[in-house]
Amino acid sequence: MRKILILDTSVLLYDKHSIHSFPGNDIVLPVTVLDELDRFKDKQNLLGDAARYVNRFLDSLRTLGRLDKGVCLPDVDQTIRIITQPDLEGAKSVGLDVSRGDNRIISVALSLKAQNKRKPVKVVTKDINLRVKCDALGLIAEDYYKDHVETWSEAEELGTATINLSDERVDNIFSGSAERLTPDEAEGLFENCFVVCKSPSNKSALGFYKRGFIRKLNSVNLGKTINVSPRNKEQAFALHALTDKSSVLVTLTGIAGSGKTFLTLMAGLDGLYTGQYERIIITRSIQPVGKDIGFLPGDLREKMDPWMAPIADNFRHAFKDMSYFETMMQKGQIDIAPLSFIRGRTFNNAFIIVDEAQNTTIHELKTIVTRVGKDSKIVLLGDIDQVDTPYIDKRSNGLSITIDKLRDSDITSHCHLCKGERSDIATLASRSL
């Protein structure tokens, strides 16, 4: 059924192409949304880019008709209309403060619902509080679901599967031979999926699935930098992915203290010393946990220091000395690349680390991943159960969507580290609090 969809500012800023994502429906933009977009149009980031894109698109529609009357786009069977004079009485009658932008959007929804008895009226917003308000007032409201992971199997979420094979086949894998799987045996597996092979007599072997075969997982020891060995099978899987030259993009998820950042940094340093990479690029989403401490003084390096503290902590843990880290920074072997200024850059022969990737949107991660040049590797790290950015959650953050959309590629690998190795209390807190 054709619907009247009221788009909130949060949707347009999250995905600039969202205005094209509802063919066969009538799109309504309250003038409040245009006022809010106007506040972002001068920003030199993804939000500013989205605001400018939507403004230019709406400006182009003026040649087709009056936006206050509704402009028809016949190729997608869609109309776009801007309501400039909303009826605020409905919002006032239910006690809403109409000086607030969200409440003015609600007033438009209430008015359209009263005027249209045959067409459903729906508010599309990434603002949770606005959706709750709409529900309390009997309005239909939902999230923007274009970028959203529905459900994951255990293998898809963990990057690991367990399969049962005969004793002979497990022995073959353990000895280094590749075992071809039947279509039934390979069901649910994806390229570079890590596999625990078990036999009826309790024999086991660790492997990975590639192009129809299970191949043995060889042990990795990063002896070029520091003697780093995996403490559990998930860390063994992660080290394989981090050192595998065929895996250009690696995603690592896991609880706090599981070793994601430490293993990644050590793998990058190992690649630096062996000449595989020329430098290590480190970036992350600048999203504080708890209260923001405000603007930070100093140059770019000093402003980024608080956000790079986890990297420095891992250097201190590995080498018991920070002079090593400072020397590499001065030589340009380690480069801090703030997410806000990454557009337009190209990273060749680099090992790229994106920390706290769960706090990015898919559009931000796309901007980062498309910076990857020749002979480079990019690693996305994060805990998808700890999302600090408003409007995204476990199923709609950039890291989860990247894992979901790129899983079947033979140049990507994913692994979930489910065991904490930092300390007993850190593991207990991660699981129980």
C-alpha cells in the first residue's frame, strides 16, 4: 500500500541517498527538517556532505514543480513535498512544546494522519526518543532499515564453525592436506571462515575454509617484533587473518581485553619490520564514553593523544618503554589519521588500523575502506555490544554491516574473540555488568 513517509533530519544526515530509498510512496519533509539541515551545510565532514547533497537535490526539483504542492518523480513513482506551515494545534492539544523541532515534526504527522484516512502515515527516524513519542501519540514510527543486519547464524557472527568429519579426514587436515567438502558439509560456511574439525574419536584440527577446501591453520608466531603467541584458538584464528596476505580486509570483534588491539598492532609492526608495509596508519571514531570533556588544546597530535591512548598502552605493555613509540611517530612509520580529515587520502603499502569501528556508520567506514591503496591491509576492530554513537546500535553500526556485506569475499576475514585475556576481573565485568 502507498504510504506517506515523513523523513526526520537524522535519516537524511545518516544516509544522503535515503531520500531516494522509498519508491512508490509519498515523501514529506517538514520545514523544520530543512532548518536543521541548514545548520550542517557548512561542515566539512560527512554530515555536511549529506546536508549539501539533500539541499542540491531539492533545489533541482524546483524545475519540476512547486515543492509545497508536491513534486512527482514518475520514474520511481514517488512524490516529494515540503510542508512549510504545519498545523500546530494538534501537537499543542496533547501538551507538546511546539518550539522544539521534534514536536513540530510530530505536529505534521498528526495533521497528515487526520487528513488521510486511506493512506498510512509513518515517521521514519533514527531518533529513538522521537519514535517513542510517536508511539505514545498513536503514530506509526520506525527506524531507517536500509543499512541494518537482520539476523546472524553462529558462524556468521563468530567467523567460526564446527564441523564433524571422519577420523581419517581430520588426520589428513592435521597433517597438512586439504580436504574438499561436499555441498552439504559446506552449507553455512563462507570464504576464509575458520573451522574446528572434530571426529567421532575426539580428534580435532583447526583449519579455514577456502574455495571448497578445509586447509590446516598453521601456527603464527610474531618473532620479528616481540614473542607473541596465541593464548586460545580464537587468537590463533585472528593472527592467521592478520598475517594472511590474501586477506586485505580483516574484521575483529570481541569483548574488552580479548586482545584485538594488541594482536593487530603487533601484526602491523611485524609487517613493518619484514618490509611488507612501509607504515602503520591508525584512525578511529572520536566518540567519548560518558561526559564530554570539551575542546582539547594543542596541535593535531596533542588533540588525538587521548584517543590514541589504547595504542600507546599496548606499546608500553609490549616493550616496557614509550621511546620506541615516539621514535616511530617522528619517523612517520606510525601515522595518526583522524577520521574527520581522511577523505581524499590514499594509503599505499600501509597497515591500516581502525579502532572502535563499532562507533562508525557504514558511510564513514566506506570512506575509510575506499582509502586503501595497493599492497595495503585494513583491520577493523570493535565490540559491537558497546556502541556509544547515537542513532546506531548492534545491528546498524558500520562494523556489523561491513562484516555482513563483505563476508563472502575471498579477500576478507572475520573473527570474534570471545575470551578475555586482560585479567579475570576485566573478563568478569565484560560478561556480568
